[in-house]
Amino acid sequence: MSGVAVADPVEVELDRSEGRRPWRLLLATAWSQHRTKIGVGITLLIVGIALIGPFVAPYEPDQGVEGQFPFSPPSSETWFGTDDLGRDVFSRFLAGGVSVLILAGASTAIGIVLGVAVGLAAAYSRGKLDDVLMRTMDVLLSLPQIVFALVLAATVGPELWLLVLAVGLTTMPRAARVTRGAAVEVVEKDFVRAAEAIGLPRRRILMGEVLPNIASPLIVETTLRMTFNVAVVAGLSFLGFGLQPPAADWGLMINENRNGLTIQPWPVILPVVAIALLTIGTSLIGDGISRAAIGIERGRGRE
Amino acid sequence: MHGLTGFVVRRLLLGVLTLFVTSVIIFGATQALPGDAARSILGRSATPESLAELRRQLGLDQPVLTQYWEWISGVLTGDLGTSLANSLPVSDVIGEPIVYSLFLMVLAAVISVPLGIALGAVSARRRDSAFDQTTSVATLGLAALPEFVVGITLVVLFATTVFQWLPAVAVTEPGVGPWNYPKELILPVITLVIAVVPYTARIMRASTVEILESDFVEMARLKGLPERRVLWRHAVPNALAPTFQVTALNLAYLAGGIVVVEAVFNYQGVGLLLVDSVRARDMPVVQAVALLIAALYVILNLLADLATILVSPRLRTSLS
């Protein structure tokens, strides 16, 4: 990609922050901006609904409410009406967020861990292995995440572990590029040379010396990947390749109820708004952190 | 080889290599995983005889390398195999959807690229103004939204719940080109435009801001050129290079985005075909569409590199 920073940096006074760990300084600087606080607020709201929701749902999310027809309008019994099978929309909404969080979180974690491993190996080894690893990552990028997941789903069927694996594997090359890009400079630094000279094992050097020094770009990348993976995971379950009926899941809810939009829009509107807020929240956090990272970088450059 | 031709040849070779490896991945993904296509198609209750028969029919009883060779040599000679769903040649099945998808993507690109460039350039020119702030927040928010969320929201707003101005789904007839359905195209195109414009605008703003601070722009100002001319004649052309890169990546990403958007609007392109074929476990079609999308990505990247050279004066002279 290009070397142009998309976000404007925040001004950072470094003298105040001497001696602090890089990621602490990063998070503190990020937190000083309004957008980060708003992002954290929105994200916590949706995560809270998703985590607590299943325990406070007024009805069984996968059973019809007695005496209610499919697509009933909101009433005092069912606050947001019923869905295509006469189930309580509000209960399904409360119960249906946790799957998106777990699937997106797990696939992001797998992707980042694999990507960091590949990126570190490439940056540290340089030469042939570097070329082979990074060209392989480039090739993986030529299939959009959702297409790769669909190819796998065509063979195995809509399995959740497969969805996590597919989204994780397609997160890997993106994380690997960022890791290598940042680590390539760090491995040339004196303290890495020193660690090599005293004979520290390679794993200790990579995990103890290199990794902490590329924490900033990795934190930025992780929030960005989380945003995208929420979209991919929710999109796949919207297409019917995530959780299967009668499970309650935001993506699935939208798919099941979109034919009833003209008479009962709530089973579509609630999950759509929740997914939208979740992605906007995480991307605000990511934007705040990346502005902070660039600001810190520029501040160092001035010294 | 030197110069532009050498560069193009090298990039072409790299593209071909990428596609080759991608074809191996696409093929391998359907082989390496537990379970096989025959069982998936026939279900758990299938008899061993019918399984064996279908495996033979699909060529699954052959060694993997033979199967790959059969497939890839077919692809290269234009024989993409036979659809399992309707026994038609895959090339017949994907012909019309390709036209539908390309039309949708080209329309979205033609609208969103100039729009994104203009928004980004004006934001950079009026840095920190109300316009810039609004654009910044709007593009950040819109860039985060999944395409199906945007699509469904548009359906709620303009096709079903709030207003009923536009069709919610594209009901099209086979053999009729997508250009005959202007009303059906509006919402899918807007969805894709909303997916692309934020990225283009943000990168364009960032690179224009950088260029506006550079020496040669200062020089142009000192010559007494009006600011408008400085922006559009001096800064913008130089800011286009990184923008093209990002835009090409985005259009390639659109190849993934159309899958969901076409499913939302029931638009009969390759994306919807892919989803339907995955549901039907129609492997020959799935493989063909996946390879097609990868090819599109490689071609768009190549075009982006070429466009970058052609629009940036410095690179152009260094290569020729």
C-alpha cells in the first residue's frame, strides 16, 4: 500500500511521557481524543447488550410466543413484535449478538497471531524465506475474505469452526504485511544485535525484543481487522453460512425477516443498527489509536 | 528488458504466477478438507454405490494431481467443466452473470472514483473547515459499515418501510441486459458507491494535504497562480498516484463486496451465482467464479500500477 497516512495525527508532547512503555503511551494518547471515547462508549454498549442479553431475554429466543402470529407488530407483550415464525424479536435480538462477537473475535485473534508469526519470521530471516513468505501472503490477498470462506463452505458445509478458520486465514496476510513492515526496521537496531551477540535464543529475541517495539502498529491493525471481521462474519451469517436456524444470530435474523420489511421492520432494524454501531465503534477506536500512533511517530521525529 | 515494457512484462508474469498459485489454493481447498463433494451433495443417507458412482462422475476417484491437471487445462482452453446443478457447461452458466456484475461494478466505479477524488481534494484544500470535519466523520463511519448493512438500510429507507420509491429486489429476465433495468440498479450501485467513496476520499485527502505542503506547490503559489489552479493543476495530479493504488485495491475488494450486495438485492451477477452454487455444492461453478474474482483482482492491481506510472510525472520519466 502507499506510505500516506490517512489520519491526521494528534499533537503529542513527548517530554511528559518519557520512559513510559510504548503501548501505554499509545493508549493514553488515543484516549485523549473525543473520537476514541465515543468509540469505546458505543462498542461497550453493543458488547454489553451482546454479553448480558442472553441472560435477560424475556422469552425463549428460539420458540414462538403463545398467542402471537408471525410478523406481529410491537405490543405490550412483545416490545418489538414477532418475527417470521412468531418468535419474540427483542429476545432474539438480545440473544443473537454474542455469536457475532465470539466468531469475529476468535477469527481476528487467529489471524493476528498467525500473521505476526509470519511477519516476524519474514522480517528476521530476510533473504529467500522473506520473499517466499511475503509472496505467499500476496497470493492469499487475491481472494476476497468472503469468497475464500465461501469456497471452503462449498466443500464442508456451513460449519462454525470453518468460518473462524477461513476468516482467520484471510486475516493473516494483512497482519503479516503490517508486522513485517514494522519489524524490518526494528531487527536492524543495536539492541537486537546485542541480544544476538549474547546468544539469546531466536524466540526470546523475537518475542522479547522485537515484538514489544512493534506493538503500536499491531494494536492499530488489530482494531482495523476486528472491524472488518465483524462485517465478514455478520455477512456470512446473513448469507446463511454462519449459525444455522433456529439459532438466534443478528446476521441470520436480517436474512430471515427481510421479506417482511413492509409489515414488520423491527427484526431487521434492530440487528442492522447493532452491527452498524459495533463496526462504527471499533473503527472510531482504531482511528483514534492510529492518529495517536502517527502523532507519537512525528513527535519522535522532531526530537 | 528496461523501461515501461519491461515493467509491464514483469508485472504480467507476476500476475500469472499469482493466478496459478490461487488456482492451486482454490482447488486444494476443495480437496484438503474433511468430507468430500460427493457426500456433501448426496447427504449422510447416501448408499456406498451411489457415492462411488458420483465420485467417478466427478473424477474424485482420480489422483489429486490428475484432477487438478484436468481442471486447469480445461480452464486454459475455455472448458470450465459442467455445472452439477443443471448439467449446463459452466461457461454458459457464468456468461450472463459476468455481464451483470461487470456492469454493476463499472457503474459504481465510474461514479465513485471521481466523487471520491473531488471530495478528498476539496477536503484537503479546506483543511479543518466544517466541510472537512463533516466529510471526515462521514467517511470514517461509512467505511466501517458492512455492505449488507448499507444495502438493507437503503432497502428499509427507499424500497419498503419508509418510502416505496424503488424496487427492493432486482427481478430480471434471462437474456435481457442489466442496462434495461435502471430502477433496479439504483440501490445496488449506491451501496457499492458508499463502500468505495470513503476510502478514495480519505486517501485522496491525505495525499493532497501532503502535496499542498511541498515545495513545488509553494513555488506555484509564489508565481502568483490562483489557489484553485494550484490545487487542480499542480497538487491533484500528483496526489492521484496513491489514490489509484488504494482505489484499485478497493475495486478489487468490491469483487468480494458484490457477493453480499447481489445477495441483498437478488441481482443476478456472479456474486449471487457464487452464493447459490455454494448452497447447491456446485463445485465446478464455485471454482470458476472464485478464479474469476481472483483474476479480476490481479488485473485491477496491474491496471493500478500502470495508472500510477502514467499519472505520476516522476515515475514516468524514470522508466522511459
